[in-house]
Amino acid sequence: MGQPEGTTFNRTLVRLNTEELAVVTKTHPEDPFLPQVTLIIGPKGEKLETPLLTNTWERDARGVSPHAVIEGGRWREGRH
């Protein structure tokens, strides 16, 4: 998997409210609970062919975040 240009992974794996898994790509400068993430596993547990970069701080028209972090942990080599 290629790393999006201009980003640095901090190796934190997170589960989103959509049941997708993502890796934190960049932390939000004002709120560490609203990171930029790269989605790597879909809601049904499938590996995404193309990882998708998304910002958890973005809100929809109702003011709700479509992708909110609900759980996180450090990525460990050989245990992913």
C-alpha cells in the first residue's frame, strides 16, 4: 500500500463508527480525536483495493461526522 504524499503514518489503527478500519495519517492540530485517516478495511471486513484518505473532522449537512473514531490502538508488526 502506498502512502499518500505529504503524510506520515503514526501507526495507530482505529475502528470507525462505520465498522471500517483505518490507519491514522495525520493528527488534527487542535483536536487529536479528529485525525485524518486512511481507510484500509471496509465495513464487511474486506481489504480495500485502493486505500481511501478521509478527514474525521469533516461534517455532513446535518453536522454529523460520517467517519468518527470509536476505538484505537497502536499497530504492531506481525499482528495486523
